[in-house]
Amino acid sequence: MTTENWNDKDFVLEKVKQNGLALEFASEELRNDLEVVIEAIKQDLNAFSFASPEVNKAIREFTGRKMKEEIFEEIINLYTK
């Protein structure tokens, strides 16, 4: 495997779908690609640690908002029944 392969999005997508931790070897550009990172995380949650800081932050912010929404929804459901 050459370094060029890890710059190829189709190649990397194939690899991370088989083993999410392969994200570690992807180019910086592809570790910053949300589609690639999500596919890697779907296969192995630990792949999250190999995402670029930008994607890592975006995913954390999104999941944080979703968790807050779900918590507020549960609280509302508890007190409106």
C-alpha cells in the first residue's frame, strides 16, 4: 500500500468500512472529511480519536445539542403527564 492510496477517498472509505481504525492512516484531508469519519465511527467508535480536530469538534457539538434536546424532551414529558 502506498501513501497515495490513503489520499484516495474511495480507497479510504472501503478500508474504514472494514475497520474504522484504519482512519488513522488516512490523509489529513480525509480525516477532515465528514463522510469518511462517520463511516469509520459507524464501524468502530474508537475511530473518533483519529478524526481531524475540526470534525471532532463538529461531531461533539452536534451530539451535545442532540443530547440536550433529548434531555429537555424527557423533562417536559415527565412534568406534563
